[in-house]
Amino acid sequence: MNNGPDIKVNPFHMSVGVLVASYILGEFVIPKYHLAYFFNLFGVLGLIVSVALFITGFTLFKSYEEDPKPNTSTKRLIKTGIYAYTRNPIYLAFVLFFLSMFLVFENVMYFLSALGLAVWLHHWAIKVEEEYLQQNFNEEYDRYKNAVKRWLFF
């Protein structure tokens, strides 16, 4: 039996599904809006940063022998490395990846998907995880929440 947060859909699976749907709609249904070359380069940088965020967050979970799946139980809070700057680096990587895909490929669906994914992650993944962590790590989690932002800046 799993005693972790009650997250109904794995955020990674949701992100991949949204990525595929965004590609199909953006390439074959919705017109593209061309951006200046500078934005394309900025998007490439964003892709690199998003992959680095994902790998760093995932690797840190594994180094603490924790399961990175969001609906599994946890024995400890990870507060070091990238988790000292953002409480959700993997989710931040997902949203940054979609925004960067928009800048690189000029597919508006990636932008709209980034917004939708951020809202979905915030309400149906992060909030559920936070309730679980609050119940299990009460004061320690309060100190962590006060020291580290949820997304990076807020």
C-alpha cells in the first residue's frame, strides 16, 4: 500500500501527453507566429537549462535513495542542491521546457500548454504534495517553505 500523496496522474506522463498534443495541434492546425532570431537562441538556452534542472532534481532524489514518483511516500525532505533554491525543480523544468519549445519552434500550442501545465501542476500536483509533506514533516516543512520558494520567485 502506498502512503504517499494522492496524485491521480503522474506529472511526467501528463507532460509527455501534452507535448505530443501540442506538437500535433501546433504543426498541423494552428498557424505559427515567427519570432526574432534572438528569441530562438534564448529558447535553446531554456531547453538546456530545463533539461539540466530535470536531471539535477531527479539525480538528487536518487542520491537520497528516494523514489522521484510524486505519489510515493518519502522518509525525508530534500533541501540541498537545487532544492535549496526551488521546492519543485522538476516541475519547473517541465514548464520551462514548454516555454523554450515555443521560443525555438514558434509553435503557439507549446506556450498555451506551458500555461495550462503550470496551472495543473500547481493545483493538482504541488498542492497535494505540500499537504502530504506538511502532515509528515510539520515544523521542518514549515521552515523549508519559509526559506525556499515554490517555483523559484514565488
